[in-house]
Amino acid sequence: MAQKPSQAGPSQRQQRVAELVRHALAEVLQRGDVQDPTLSSHVITVPEVRMSPDLKLATAYIMPLGGQDEAPVLAALDRNRKVLRQEVARRVNLKYAPELRFRRDETFDEAARIDRLLRDERVQRDLARPDDSDAEPDADSGH
């Protein structure tokens, strides 16, 4: 039996289900369907959800608004994992309700790091200097 070639990224089905889970999770958190004082006192964004290939595990990347109280919010999400899984299962029609894992979204930190690098004086100096290496050779020089 021939083996299936390994894929570089998630399949289209994984991406579609991940987006459905992300929307369902965001709706549950926005509506306050989970009775938890920590969750009800924070606005939580869910920028990304990644699904395992078998669609049984969903890793949700979350960030409280303003990036404050990340540890208590993650702890509250873990405490209420069972209720959140049930609510997501009600909203997303799948054969199995995916197990939920919550992780801190680090894309904001990465964007801030790249912004800091671009504002560095050495980078600004390089950007200001014209780059002659990309110029085409003169027709007269014969190169």
C-alpha cells in the first residue's frame, strides 16, 4: 500500500473545522454562557484554532483584551474546559466533540518584536541607503 505524502500544513478540512470551532468558542465567550467570574470580567479574543488531523483535538490560541491577566484567564478556561466543549459541540456538528486545549496567542508579541526590529537605527540606515546591487549593468559595459 502506497503511503500518503506528508503535507506541509493542515488540510482544508482541518482549517474549515478549526474556523467553525473558533467561531463557536468566540460566541460562547462573548455571550457569557460560562458562569465564571474571571471569564465574565474579561473580553477574550480567539484569533486562531488549530485542529489535529483526526479532528479530536482543538488547540485554541487566546488573548485577553489588552493582554492583561493572561494566567488567570487561561486557568479559568482550563477549569471550564468541559462546559466549553459541550457548548462548542452544540454549535458545531461533528461526529466527536473535540477536546479543547488553550494556549496563549503569541502572534502579538512576534508582531511587536518585528516592529521593534524595523525601527532599529541600523535597519533604518540600511533602508535609507540606495541599493546599487540590484541595478542592471550598463549596456555600454558589455556585462
